Amino acid sequence: MSRPASTYRVQLTPDFGFAQVAEIAGYLRDLGVSHVYLSPILQAVPESRHGYDVTDHSKIRQEFGGATGFREMAQQLADHDLGIVLDIVPNHMNTVNAQFWSVLRYGRDSPYASWFDLDWVDGTIALPVLGDDTEPVVDGDVLRYHEHAFPHPGHYRLVDWRQGPGYRRFFDVSSLIGLRVEDPAVLFATHEVIFWLLDEGLVDGLRVDHPDGLADPRGYLERLRARAGEAWTVVEKILIGPERLPGDWACDGTTGYDVLNRVNGLFVDPAGREPLVRLFCELTGQPAEYRPVMARAKREVLELFFGAEVDRLARLTSSSPEVVRELLAAMPVYRAYVVPGEEPPPESAEIVEMAAESCSPAVLPLVRKVLHGPAEAVTRFQQACGPVMAKGVEDTALYRWYPLACLNEVGGEPDAFGTSVEDFHAFCAELPPYTMTTLSTHDTKRSEDVRARLSVLAELPGEWAEAVAEWSAAVRFDPNLDYLAWQNLMAAWPISVERFGDYLLKAAREAKTAISWINPDPSYERRLRDFAAAAVLLPGPGEFAARIEPYAMCNSLGAKLVQLMMPGVPDVYQGNETTDFSLVDPDNRRPVTYPRKPDTSWDAAKLLVTTQALRLRRRLGGAASYLPLWAEGSAAEHVVAFARGLDARGRPGAVAVATRLPVRLARSGWGTTFLALPAGTWRDLLTGGLYTGRIPLAHLLGQYPVALLERHDL
């Protein structure tokens, strides 16, 4: 079973299924990837555009072509020397499924009662669906309420849709019910198709969705590895700041958000922090510090969405709901890994205890219980931390505090401006060799090229402030939203009124300062759409984007080269081999046309960099060694460079060189800055030039702001 050299993520939809993937096999082979990385393939809600709402684990999705279509696609990919990686969803499934229907009908006597994480009250399960005075109607053996159907009679009770359900769910999404894959029988029943695809050699690797939702992530991964063998496995684990993946997990690494934020930071000038934060505060009235905004947002979502989860934890720990909310809001990470019956790892205990230090003394008894038992309290607390972080930070605080929106990414810290070259090299030295690296995903808040434009603002805060003042004088709407709108309008340019309006509506609902998903306001939403339409008509944002394009292109190509050539298995999200100016989902899940053809010089350069880097990675092989390289001279800070793939004689096989902070560089120039190349002759795969020894950066980085060198034995 081969480990990937690189992957290419494809979002399957009813319109783009297995047959369509097979048709682009030649294109992907020529691009240089080794594996196609597919979004979930099991049977889901028929109209689902993402596949994370599985309804039947025993079937490959019919809308994509079913099992026959999958085999035909796999054969076509194999004929082009391409393997397959699957995205799997062990944590949850859609509530509309045969197994849960059985539980609703037969209660604890159902053979599937052990499948789901249920909270029984008087032998019934709460189902949050009621939204008006309409009475449910009996239709034979079925009870109908609007579009919902339930067995009649059954072991459930219908409650208001705003209430929490009588089952663990995915975040606050009551249509997705939590699975108990800690039960081996449930694991094998829900993974049977995945396992036979692995057994038949049709699949080489797995991406595990949301492991933090599981009762026992470590145990799940151990059982998965025992059954799947040495199949390459990465987990969608969000790491914050210095946090690292638990060392005892049986997997190859993460899906790359930690890498994304480090690479992004390389191209952000820390000197921009003070003026951009000051501008943000002036325009929005928000505080200059992010942490209080985050803490408040987490407390709010606990009140809004997680009453059922809080009450359950309060009962289990004999605590008050307020104490439970206080500790959950203070947790700084998605999960501190504690296993019931085991002594908590020192780092896990420290995370919980430090969180408690910012709370009232009343939380101390709760701290002891969530660290040392009882078992269910330990587990439930762990499972509650992730949803609070996701909803409180990703889906609330990041839409409220945004001095530089490219920092507001999944796992990102919007008050952390910039990554030094030294810190980046140290980070790379610790990376597992087969972890995934990425710049864009189906869940990123902005695509990599949108972030490349936004990064420029940290070097031009004065010009940016003047531009925003001019636009705001012409069109304004809501101080809590306008500055986010201007950043994203410029960075995603060109964008249609419809796309921009859809984005702003989602942003406003996530921020929850004027409207939310559960509290809409038709008048506000009409005015928001009017603002979006007027803003798109202004010439300024497009003119500003054009003015900074050389710098944004430099950031884009630099980030792409670094991500593709650094340690790990690089992933290219669909369409991002050329420029992509997408915003948060569903905008970034729009259909992609193949083959990708350059429309601009930026497109052409990005496609060239991507293709040459991916092909070189295949030639270098798997866990190639990493060697930092350092520039010398007045502009040395504007270079990030490293070598890969040392042979037995200590000679690297490749060198990657990228320009950073291009605005300041343009003002000062390269001067007498040099890069000392490892001994030998090096061919630049982008220009064909040959280099040896100590090379002036002005010469090496002339035609392109990046260089990709391969050893050339004359």
C-alpha cells in the first residue's frame, strides 16, 4: 500500500461524481499528484453537496455512481498511476437513517440502541423539531410534522427546535447524530465499506473527520490502524498555537491547518499589527485585544446552543450549569486529552488547570472530576470542548475581531501577526514526515489567494486606511460588518453581487451582533443586500486589488512553493493550482472546470510552480530530509529557503526559495543579498537557469519571486 507523495482534493457532488473524476485522471497525472483525495463517498442525503450527512454506511453513494462507478473510477485512476484517499466520517451521521428510526420505534429494545450516544429521559429521546402551532398528523404507522416523519407510536418526544436534542450531535447541528464508534461492533458496522475498499487495494489512505468528537480518539485510531493496516491516515485535528498532536495517536499527522497558519504567517509583516488594530478599533468600536472578545463569544454560544450538553455535564458532575459553562468557556483548545481510568498527561492537566485559573473558585471541584473521573464526566467534558471552540471561535469571534482577516483562519489566532523564518524552520524540523500540508480546504474561511492579497495590507496599513475611508464615505451599513466587507471585497475581487451578498449574510449571522441563524431580521438582511450591491459597484476595491497585484502574486507563489516543498504530504484543493478567489463555504465549494487553463500571468505562474513542485516531490520520494538555508545581506529577512532530500553523500536533491514581505523589499531592493547553495550545479525548474555557489538573490529571483532548483549533474 503506497503512501502519497501528494494529494488533490476533489469535492464530489451529484453533478460531479466518479465518472467525472475518472475523466480528469490524465490531467491530474500530468499535474504531478500521486493520489486523488475524495470527499465522503458513502450514501448520504440525496441532495447533499458535501457528504458529511451519511444515511447508510453499507452503500457507496448512488448519486456518484455507486460501487460499480467507484471501481471503474479506481481502475481509470490506477491506469494513470494515481491512488485514492478517502475522507471518512466516524463521529456522526444524519438522523434520517434506518438504525435511528428503529431506536425511535423500539427504544432500548432496538438492536441499534448501542449505535448512538443517547440521553434517555423516562424511556424517551428528545427530538428538537417543533417550530409553530401545527399539530403532528398520524399517517398510518407514521407521525408527520411538516417535512419530518417519525414512527407512530415510538420512544421519543417532540420538543422546540431551539432546545438541545436527547443525543450527542455534531456541534449544534441537530440533524447530525453522534455515533458510538468506541463500541467495536458499531465501528465495524459503520466502516464495512471502507474496510473492503482497503482490503481490495482500491484505497491507499484515509482522512478522519472530526476525531475530537469521539469518546476515545486514541482508541479509535488504534482499532482503525489494527484493521486498516499501515494505510496512510491523517486526522482533522485543529491545533492552536504551540499545541501538538498527541504522540500516542496511531496516525501519520493532521490535515494541515497547523501548517496553513504557519505558512500564512510567513507572508504577514508583524509591523502592521499596531496600525491595523488601531484602524479596526476606530471603524468597529471593538476592543484592541482579541482574547476578551473570544471569551465573550464562547460564553454566548454556550447560552445559545449548548444548554442540553451543559445540563448533562452538570448532572454527571453534581455541578451547577453556570460552573460548567465557566470552565468550558475558559478552555483554550479543542480538547485536552484525558482517558478515563488513566492518569491525565501532564500537558492535559495543565491545560484544564490553567483554564480554571481564569475562573471563579467554584470550578475547582469540577476540574477534579473532569480530570480524574467519573468516566462519563471525563468523556463528556472532552466532547463538549470542541463544539464550544468551533462555534464560539470559528463561527463567532473570528467574525467579530478581524484587524487582518487572513489571520482569521481555522486554528488561527487573529492577534498573532507573522511567523519568523527561524520559527518556521523550527516548526518544520518537528513535523511528522507524512503529515498533510495545505493552504486551502473545503472549510477554510478564505482561499489561499484571497489571503495572499490580505497579507499585503500588513505592509501598506496607511494606504489601506485611506482607501477604506474613501469607500466608507461613499457606502456604509453596519460598523460591525463594514470593515470585514471591505477587506473581503477587495481580496476576492472580482466578485458578483450575489456571491458577495451571500458571504456578508453568512458573516453577519455568524457574528451574531445584529442577526443570527436562529434570529433573522428581514429588514436588516434587505439592507445588507443593498449595501453589498452598492459596494460592488464602487471602482475603488478593484483598483486597489490591481495596484497590489504584484505583491499579492509574490505572496501567493511563495506560500504555494513553501507548502508544496516543505516536509509532509502536500494537498492541492480543487482548482487551486491556478488562482482562486473564494470565500467561506459554500463559496469555496463551487464547481471547478477542467483542465485548468491560465487566464492571467498569475494563473500561469501558479500553475507552473504547482506542476513543477508536485512532479519534483514524486521524484524525491517520501520522507525526504529537510535542511534550512539562510540568506546573507541587507535583505536576508525577505527570503525563506530550504533544501530537501539529502542523499548518502549529504547532497540535497532540491532547493526551494521564496520571497516574503515584498512591499518593503520593493522599497529597498535586494542589494548585495546572497544565498549560498549546496555544492554542485542546480537547474531552476521554472526558468531553466543553471546556478552554483553563492548566488545574488536579485539574479536568482528575477523573472519569478520564487525559485525551485533541482540538482543537475553535468
